[in-house]
Amino acid sequence: MEKQIVVPIDYSDISKGLIQLADEWALRMSAKLHFLHVNRLPEVSYYPGHFEQVDQRNESKELQLLENFLAPLDLKAEFDLSHEYGTPYFKIVELVESVAADLVIMAAHSHTMLGRLFLGSNTDYVVHHVHCPIYVHRQSKSDLAKIVLVPLDFSEANRTVVEKAVAWAERTESEIHFVHVMMPIDYSYYGAEASWGMGKAELEVTEDQGLEAMEKFLSPMQITVPVKQVVLFGSASYLRILEYQKEIRAGILMLAGHDHTVAGRIFLGSNTDYLLHHVDVPMYVFKS
């Protein structure tokens, strides 16, 4: 359960939506919000002691700007404010560790070049280096369906993602689509390239096996919302997940981000990283 939530913000309209979402989330979970704004370091003066004085003087001003920005939003949850000078992603991770955060809620701006730089320098780093879940916020589109898309790899982390997805779907009156991506069979290896009938039969069996594995994984869990189980085929999981999300217009993508082992970094590199840059809906990445 999230009790300490870190929310990096700037002064954009996107941040206003992010702050209001975080406030609702914190109220629901009886959590405390930790808002953070980071400015790049001011120019260094070689005059002894001057740099510290510049920091001190601007710190008070920046906190006042933060208070003024938040005041019209009429927040209901408990929160505190932090301002730092430095590299944003370093400061975000430092705050996450210092307050033992249970969740990070942060914005992924647009897919413009500026947006990609933001993702590259901040969101990507945070996803790889914090040990708590991250909710990457994007402004919702009105034509999205009430569908929570959950890719499954049958790991232990996926069990918690399923629980989170069920709670989300209950609250938003949505349905869940569980998706498992399987590698396609190379029929030429079996000498079956000339027999479409044989290849098709083998493909159907493999899909059935995938559905059986999904049912076995999900059956012990308490799922109280409408669900659909889908097996997709493709050599790149992230491409098939993205294609399916666009096809069904899912309103949120929830998946496991695994750990910082070599396997975890490969997973993040091939799936989560790609989806962070290319999906245009909110994304919840669970990490334990």
C-alpha cells in the first residue's frame, strides 16, 4: 500500500493534471505526497562563499513559487515541498530513497524532441534506479476505452501487478485484458513450410497452451472484474503489446519492471523502455 508518494513537478499545465491525480491517489490511500521541483545549478562564482549565498537566496524564492503554483489547486491530501538544484533524475532518486517512497508519480511529456530528451534524461533513469513502482502520467484522450492492459510473463512480480490492475479496474469500472506474447514457430525447421495445414494446426495448439498457462497463473487470484485473455505472437514483445494497445484503445498499461539484475535490465531495455517512449497512455511499472 502506497503511504509515501514522490511527485516531481515543473510549472507546466501537464504538472497541474499530475498534481491533481496525485492528490486523489493520496486521499484514496491515506498517503503523504512529496512534491519536488529541481532547477539546474546556477552559474558558479569563483568568489569564496558566493555560491552558497546564491543557493540560499534562490531557495526561499523557489519554495515560494512552488507554494504559489499549488495554492489554486486546493489540495486535500497531506504534502510537503522540496526544491533542489542539480540534475533532476539524481535528485528524484535521492528523495525517493530518503523518504522510503512506495510510489513515484511523474509526467512523460510529449513525443517531441524535447519530450524524448525528458524521457531519456529523467523518466528512463528513474525507472531503472528506484526500487518502488512508478506511474508515468500522460494526459488522457477522450476516445480511450475503459480497458486495463496487463502483459503477463508469469513472474512473481506479475502477481502483484494483477492485484493492482484488479483494484484499478474496480475503481474505474474497467475491464482487464491479460496478454501473453509468444515467439512464433519457425515451421521451416520442421520441414513443414510446404504444408499450411500442418503449420496452422501447430499454431493453434501453441495458442491453446499459452491460454492454458495464463489460466493456470490467474486461477488462484481473486479477480472480480470482466477479463479477456489474449495470446499474441511476435519476436518483439514490445511491438505486439503496443500494436494491441492501439487496436483496443486501452486506457492504461500496467506491467512488471523486474529488478536490477542483468535479466532485469534486458527486460527493461527491450520492453519497458520502448513502451515508455512510444505508448501514448498512462503506464504503471511495478517494481519491488
